[in-house]
Amino acid sequence: MSDYNMVHKSVLVAEVLELLDVVPGGVYIDGTLGSGGHSEFLLKAMGEKGRLLGIDQDEHALERAKDRLKEWKGQCTFAHGNFANIAEIARKNGFDEVDGVLMDIGVSSDQLEEAERGFSFMKDGPLDMRMDKSCGETASELVNNLSEQELRQILRTFGEEPKARRIAMAIVESRKKNLIVTTSELADLVEKAVGGRRGRIHPATRTFQALRIAVNHELDSLKEGLAGGLSLLRDGGRMAVISFHSLEDRIVKRFFAAHVGKNVSLISGGSEWIGELPLMELVNRKLVMAGDDENEVNPRARSAKLRVAKLVMS
Ligand SMILES: C[S@@+](CC[C@H](N)C(=O)[O-])C[C@H]1O[C@@H](n2cnc3c(N)ncnc32)[C@H](O)[C@@H]1O
């Protein structure tokens, strides 16, 4: 029995296990341990000789996962840290060469449920949004200190928010009167700025996504995490990445494509392979997404995109 009330449902579990080709007795890294959902399945598949390193930058998530995975305590190593430093963290913990790395990025439903973390516009709480509460600037600090132009840029780039200009202006106007310190204050302000609710999606969805990405430097961490993860794979080792929006998926797709490389024709005749080393091969050519059955029971799965590639030559 777990001491925690966990609501997070892991996405694309069967697909991850199949495409990662989890081997009994293998060595794996879960770079986004979260509530330990995927790791539980990995541990079951790798059997009692397998070893797992679970990393998360959120101390609360680590506590939840340790509780969930206590049955496999002897096979697990837990580390608090950013997967941007995955190579360093892994080597420090004796995971120098591994059969697989999993990254299921973003936030978990359990984090969204914690009002005091400030990730959700559905829950009133301090406007924080840091996954790692031990460092970095909060979302409140960003909205109260950045210039209108910087805010607009964040909303546009990380939220793909078409009304970025209007929202940034409203933030700057509002903070002249009172600093914006709670999730509801920001959500209400955005709703008013865009002229109320229309449709199913809350008008503050993109703003919250954008700020979360900015607060946690999510895209830079992803780029570093991919490179670090690749450096740990043994020949034939696989890396699986689940992303939840197009910005992240583009980074993963380009990273894999660069290491798969391509043959280009030369004017002088023949062809030349162009790409980055080490050489990878795509395990799934087509993006893997959840089926209707999974989407029905887990709406988060709708936007999940899985890509898997393997190291063919280091
Ligand atoms: C979607 S959840 C993972 C859920 C997990 N796969 C499961 O099935 O329970 C993502 C987790 O990754 C963590 N995370 C996100 N970015 C991270 C990063 N750069 N470094 C370390 N952990 C990160 C979050 O704190 C969160 O707990």
C-alpha cells in the first residue's frame, strides 16, 4: 500500500516497453522518474537482475517514486537532479553504460494536483512552477520582473500563443497596481485580456505552458539531456522520449535525425554520409501516439508523442 495518493497515469507503457526492447538483467535510466509509473513496468520487465537509475528534479516526485518502488529497492538508485546533467549523474552512480534511457518529459498529473506548486490554473496557489524548488526563479518573479517584450516573446515562443501581445500588455498593466503572486490572479487576468472563455480549452492554458517552460528552461534541458543520454548508451542501447507538444517533439526529431544522418549526392559523383556521431538508427520511423482506448481513459495521452532510436556505432 502506498502512503501517497497518486493520480498520474503513465502514457504509452506497452509501446515504451516494446520499443525500448527491455532485456532481462538490463541496466536502464529513467530520466524523468515522476511517480515511478514507467519505472515500475521497466523493473518488472528487466527482472531481478536488472538495475535502474531514476532521476527527477522534483524532490516530491522522488519521494512518491521511492514509495511506489519500495519492492525493488535493492535494484534502484534514486537521484535528485536535472536530466540535463544525466551523464554526470549516471557516472557518479555507477551507471556508465546502459541498455536504455527513458525520458517522459513535462509535468505529471501528481504535480498538477499539488496546488502549492503553482503549475495549474485549475488550482489556486502561489505562482511558482519550479520543478526543482531548490533553485531558479519562480513564474511570479518572471511575470513581475520581465519587460513586456520579454513576456511577449516567451508567450509566443514557448506557448505558441496568438494573443501574446495582448496578454503581455495586460500583465504589465496589472502588476503596476499589484504584483501577480497566485495562479488564479494570472489565470483571471489572461481570461479577461483575451475576452473571456471560448471553447473547451481554458484561455490561460498556453500562458501557463509558456511560463512553465521558461521557468524550468525545459527546452535547453531537453537538448542537453538527449546528448547526455546518448553518451551513456552501449552499442544497440535505446533511447525513448515521450514529449507533449510540438516544440519538444521537434527537438527530439531533429536530434535523432542528425545522428541518423543522410546520404547526399556529390557533384563529383557518388554520395557522402552527412550527420553527427555517434550514429543512431530510428526504431520507429513513424511517430508513436496513443490509441483511442488509451485516450479515453487518460486524456493526457492525447498529446503524447513517442520517438525511439538506438545507438548503432559509438
Ligand atoms: C510526465 S512526468 C513522468 C511520469 C513518469 N514517467 C510516470 O510514469 O510516473 C515528468 C517528470 O519529469 C520530471 N522532469 C521534467 N523535466 C526534468 C528535468 N529536466 N530533469 C529531471 N526531471 C525532470 C518532472 O519533475 C516530473 O516528475
